[in-house]
Amino acid sequence: MEPGVTPSDGSVEGKQWNVVGHIYTPKLHSENAMIWHAIIPDGTGVPPHIHPAQDEWIVMLTGNLEVAFGDTVVKAGPGDTVKMPMGIAHGISNVSGAEATCVFGVAPSRKLFDLFINLDGVTDPAELVRISAEHEVDFLPPPAE
């Protein structure tokens, strides 16, 4: 990582990704950590998944999100920080009626930067799960009905 500033309208390597309808803009990427700005439209989310080798967090800027840890759902709004430790399943959803913006981070970065490169624009759920598993993010199977 080079010292300096990533401007508010800039990103790492000029990258920006559309991942499951969310717009992710990487702001910092090193071996030790990755941070990205996220725009999360109402009615979207990320199904329950596990990062087996990374801690993850969200710092809320605007709007509201719900984060599920199994049967426990926590709500987060502007200024809140959501902590998602490695090995703990979590799912993220925006059911607030408005767009949410936040800053996500993971430590260490491991394969997440490459994961987002590979997920950019992918819409097929099975392909999302397959690509994610190749990059150390494991989605849980849908609940039995």
C-alpha cells in the first residue's frame, strides 16, 4: 500500500463493482485489510455467509441495514458499527424503504478484492455461490421449507 489519500470520488486502481445490485468502490487494499464504500439499494441484501479467515465490519453512513446472525437480527443506522467476526454466519439486508450507504472493511484482505472483480455484474445465484467459495466466502444453503 502506498501512502497518500484516496479522494472521495476515487478508488483503488480506478475500480468499482456491481455486486448483487450493490455498488462497491474500493478505498484501501493491502495484504492486511480492505475497505470499500457501498451503496445498498432498498430491497437488496447479501444472503447468510461466512468468512472463515476474515473479520468484517460495517460503518453506517446513511440509511439503515439489518444484519442477521442466525436467528438474531440487529439493526444499524448512521454512525453505528456492525462487527462480524470470522467464522460467524451473517446476512445483510436493506428493508428500510431507502438507500443505505456505508463503509465495509475486512482484515486480512485475503482474496476479497479478486472476489469482487469476479462477481462484478454476475446475477446467477449458483454462479455467485461458486465464485465466492473459490475466494473464501461460503454461503449457507437456503433454509428448508
